[in-house]
Amino acid sequence: MKKFVLGLQHLLAAFGATILVPLLVGIDPKLALFSAGVGTLIFHICTKMKVPVFLGSSFAFVAPLITVFTQTGDYAYAAGGSVVAGALYLVFAMIVKIVGVEKISKLFPPHIVGTMIIIIGMTLAPTAVSMASENWIIALVALSTALLISTLTKGFVSNLSVIIGMSVGYIVASLMGEVDFSILKAGSVFAVPEFVIPKYRLDAILIIAPVVLATFMEHIGDITTNGSVVGKDFVKDPGLHRTLIGDGLATMFAGLMGSVPNTTYSENTGVLAITKNYDPRTLRIAAVLAIAFSFFNKAGLFLQTIPHAVIGGVSFILFGMIASIGVKTLANSKVNFDNPKVLMIIAVMLTIGLGGVKITIGNFEMAGVALSSLVGISLNLILPDELLKKADKKVKVSDKKEYIEIK
């Protein structure tokens, strides 16, 4: 029963975003729940059941999916493009396997990894604020309840801080008349998701597939963040190539079902950070629940009645915890902030990642953690290491204080 409740908590954390993407694109949200659940199980099998990750609908593909759907009038072509996009993950996985994880890891020193994690958390922050602003009273009730449960209780109850916060927020929202129960009357008890057989057109593929170049960087950031929270290096074990295969096959499966592409969810990494429960089985329970809810229509409809303000309130903690892990990574890795090269890279990455900088070529767009990571890696390779060596020369003076001498 304990693991069931913990799994439900993970599903609740991912539910809003998972169904929002298909609603934006214009397809059945039950289909996204189904493909997210199966995709998560596929990912866990590919990663030897070691990585506590939940895969939900990817926002990165929203614009190109809508473009293809609008141009063709048939979402099947967008689904076909998603299948090809997933296949590209397998190509990246093969490259990583051939090149070697050691060489890949060298591209991500602690000052880049820590900054990436901070950017992931902070780019999600506006979403939390936007949802909470729909009703600040409800949001604050959910937030304060989660905070109190997390800090004043221990053991299993403390692990349920998110779901308890959401439950109390939901009750208060109901008493305030902010819950639309009419949704529950509209649908049948059980319903089969509206599956779509994918179709393939070169122009549709060329619009959707290139997005993988950006999501590849996001994948590395998410897996690195997840590992930092859990205290394990998932890039090495089970290996980045395995996580890429899992993500790719999950996205291919989603496309074959006619759903939207999947991606690893930072929301669930936030839950891991709060609860300190890193058991991957809880994520697999969440996956099974997602599959069940995709057919148990009333359960899915009930989850849709949860006000955005409730989700926004607990997300203050979820997303903030991710950014905090980034700061912790920088501190624990003893990053030398006296090094001008390190400072410049962190500064540029933060500005690009949080400042809204975008690169757009046709329907391809790179921004946020993907663009900032690419720039950070490039600067780390281009800027001379002599900056580091000179900055590390510390000269002691008579009053025993230290200063940095750059010759």
C-alpha cells in the first residue's frame, strides 16, 4: 500500500503536464497517459530497472507537431515524424556507445553540470508561478501543507508531503467552489484511448525530427540531475547509451500509437528530492497507474478536476528543489569560483538559459537548458585552460589574507 501511494504521488506530479501537451496539440489525452505509462516501463527495462525516472509528454515537440497537423490535416503524419524522432535517439545511443562514456563525461565538468541543473529548475519556476497565480490562497494552502508535512514529520508520512499538500489544497478548493465536478458527469466509466496509425511524409519528418538535437541535450541534463539527487552516476551505470535507447524506444512507441513524444520528467526528480525515496519501483507503479487511468475514464477525469493552483503550489517546492540540487552540485564538487574561465561559463549559461535566448531555424528551435548546455560545452572547449592555471596561483601576504594574482 505504501508503494502504491508513493507511485500515485509521482503520477500526480507528472499528470498535469502529461495531458496538457496532447490537449495543446489536439489529440486524446488518454492516449498520452497510456503511452507515458508504457514508455516509462520500456525505459526501465532498457536501463536495467536502475533509474528512477517517469516519462511524460514532451513540450519540446508541441510547435512542430501542431505545424504538421495543421499543414496535413491528419495527425497520423505528426505521429510518423515522432517515430523517426525516436529512432534518432537510437543513433545517438550508438554514437555514445562507440565514442565511450568517459569521453562524453569529460564534456560535462561539475561547473557545467551544476549550472545545467539550476537552469532546469529555474526554467520550470515560471510555470509554477503561473499555475499558482490562478488562486494564491489555494496555492499557499497546498504549499504550506507540503512544507509542514515535509519538515515536521518523519518516515513514510514525510514521504507523502506532496500528495498530502495536494489533497488539502483540493479540499480547500472544493469548499471555495473552485473545482469543476461537471467534468465527471460528462464521460463514461471506461473508455479506450483513440489510437492513430502513423503515416510518413518526408516534409513532416523534416519538421519534427530535428527537435531531437535539442532534446538530446535536455536528456543528458535530466539524467544528470536525477543521478545527482539519487547520489549515483547513471551516465556510467547503466550508461547514457541505455537511457537514450529507453527514451528513444518510448518515443517511438508513442508515435506508433499516435501519441506525442515522451521525455524524462523533471517534476518527478523534484519528488525524489523531497521524499528521499529513490526506489525505481515507485516510478513503475506510477507507470502502471497511468496505463490503468487511460482506460478507467472516471479516474482520469477526476485527476483533471485538480485546480492548477493546487499543482502550482506544490510545484514551488518541486522545481525549487531541482535548482537547489544544482547549487549543491557546485558546492560539493568544490568548483573553483576564483577561476575566470569557470565564472564566465557559468555566467553565460545562466544568462542564455534563463534569459529566454532562442535559436530558430525554420521549425527547429533550441533554447533553455539545451542551448545553454551547448554553449557551455563549447566555451569550455574553446577558452584556454591557462586562465585556470593563472587564477589558481594564490600568494599569501603579511596579514595572512589571500588574493589572486593573474600574471
